[in-house]
Amino acid sequence: MGLPWLIVTLYKLAKTGEAANVPAGDLTFSVMVFLCCSLCCFAILLLRRVVIGGELGGPTTSKYITAAICVTLWVIYIVLCTLKAYEFIKIGSSD
């Protein structure tokens, strides 16, 4: 998450001489969504360790189901952050 902001800051600093400002509200939403998705992934890995005996590998069906769930969580994160960036989701705005 830090690399895009570093690039924007350096670009804006070189172009206009001003520092780039990132609204805190967008960052908070993104971090909270990421935290929820990552906690779900860790819960899945812990469940796999208890049930299957390992986080990775195992039976083919459970491998693909786990991979599909993790990819779906990633897509949910991207979609929610995109909807927030384009203001389809308005949370915490005082406007």
C-alpha cells in the first residue's frame, strides 16, 4: 500500500513542488476491509491446520475450495475499495 503513495508523492513533488495529501477516511476504510479479509484468510488457514493437518496442500477438493475462497476475499476487497474510491459507498462522510 505504501509504494503507490510514495510514487504519487514523488510525482506531485517533482511536478508542482507540493506534497500529496491522502484523505484519512479512504485509508481507514481500506485498512478495515483488508483487516476483515485477512482475518478470514487466517481463520481458514487455522481451520485447515486443525482439520487437514496443514495449511497448504491436502485433498484436491479442499485445496481448490480454499483457493477459491481466498481469491473471492481478494476480489471483495478490490471491489469495495473501488466502490469507495468512486463514491458509490459513502461511509463516514460529513457532506
